[in-house]
Amino acid sequence: MSTMAVLEVAIGLVFVFLLVSLLVSVVQELIASAIAWRARNLRSGIGTMLEDPMLQGLAGKLYAHPLVATLAQPGQLPSYIPSTIFARALVDILKTSPPAAGTALAFLQRETAGDADALRAELAGWFDDMMERVSGWYRRRVQVVLLAIGLAISALLDISTLRIADALWTTPPLRAAVAAQAETFYRTQAPDAAKPASIETFRRQIDELKLPIGWTDRRWSEVFGRDAEGRWWPLLAAVAGWLLTAFAASLGTQFWFNILGEALKLRAAGRKPATAEQKGTTAQADVVSAAP
């Protein structure tokens, strides 16, 4: 198989991974919104900072402070608190609620020697540092959730990397068509690459690819039925294919969008222009065909 064919197989797989990652992002955002995941993650981080994980002490007073409370709808927790707001609210609270000895806040108060401006600056810097760690915790948790969502989607819709790769490898017209669709998608969706697509958009895009995706009676029997010797290889292959798709989708939309762009550049570079001799041959053929 030529290098161009191998590249088109890769482009087809990357395009599928990109589309699945878009759907995974939609589902993850729905879950995060439904359970106020970001707000809860922020609350956990602030509770750790202020040594008040149950929000019954200093952290609770911070969330009740007007500067912080107005950052969210009534009855909800804010999902983002600017470091300047955090520092101003906490300095105001410390005027009437001195920190316990031996805590980080007590240390910062001693270091700033009662200078409110200096204390606010120290608190803002401390908060920013803590939020970097909190963001790291959130990303690691999200990665696990993305993998789980990707596996569920891959199994429910039967999006097997191995099955798709085989179809692309053995069917040149399909391979070329999917590569062309991937190029069109890349050129038209570039500004919005990182934005989650709708589920309906995903379904339409997948249907247009004409790839072996989705359950049929024959596919169900192939995966879950055993042959005369009782072998489970079709099921194991399907699970392996789903796992590969799930892992790939968990890497994120922007990752696969960038990879697709690079692969399309290689494909474009691989299309060598016709030589002078080839152009002459083509011209002669045109003359002959046009002759009466």
C-alpha cells in the first residue's frame, strides 16, 4: 500500500476520533453543569486552603461575604472567584475573625505586619497558586470521566477503531471519501474546533462517513454470538476497538484537531505536481481526442 494510502487511513481515524471527542465533550459538559462540578471543585480547594473543608468556619464566612456571594445565583456556589475578590473579602473577614495560630493565614498576617494592602497582595498570590493545583485536580478527574464517557459511547454506538481501520485499509474509495470529508470539516470548522458539537450534528456527520459504525443484527450476532468452537475473539476484538476509541477521544478535541491539520498538510505536500513530460502527454491525448 502506498504512503498516501496509509496517510489517508490515519486521516480517517483521526477524523473519527475528533468527532467522538466532540460528542464526549458535550456529554461531559452536561454532567459538569448538572452537578455543578466546577463550583464544587473550587469549594473543595478553598476549604483545603482555609482548613475548613465543611465550610463551617472561615471558608463558610468567605462564601457568605457579599463580594463572593454575588458571584453566583442565589442558592448556588460560584464556579469562579477572581483572586482580587478572594483577597478583599478575606481581609475584611479577618478584621473580626482572627485566624488560628499556626495556620497559613496567621503566618501571612505576621509577614505583612498588619499592612492590609500587602496582605491582600499575598492572599491573591496564594489563591492563584492554589487554584493552579485545584485546576490540576479537576483536569485529572475530568480525564477519567472523559475516558468513561468515551467507552460508553463507543460501546453503545459500536465505534470500534479496529473495525474502522480495517474498512479504511481495504476500501480505497471509502478511504478517499473520508479523507476528503475530513479536509472539508477542518477548513470550515477551524474557528470553532474546540467548541462541543450538538449530538444531532454528531449523528449527521457520522452517518455521512458511511463507515462501519452502529449496531445491526448481523453485527450483534458477530460480537456476542460464539462460533462452533466457542471462541470469544469477536467480542474481545470489539472491546479492544472500543477501548482504543475511548482512549483516543479522552485526549480532547483540540488535540485531534491539531493532529488532523498536520496530517492534511502532509497529504497536500504528497500530491506532487505533474512533470513537464506528463503535461505534454496529457496535452497530446487531449489533441487526439479532440481531432475529428
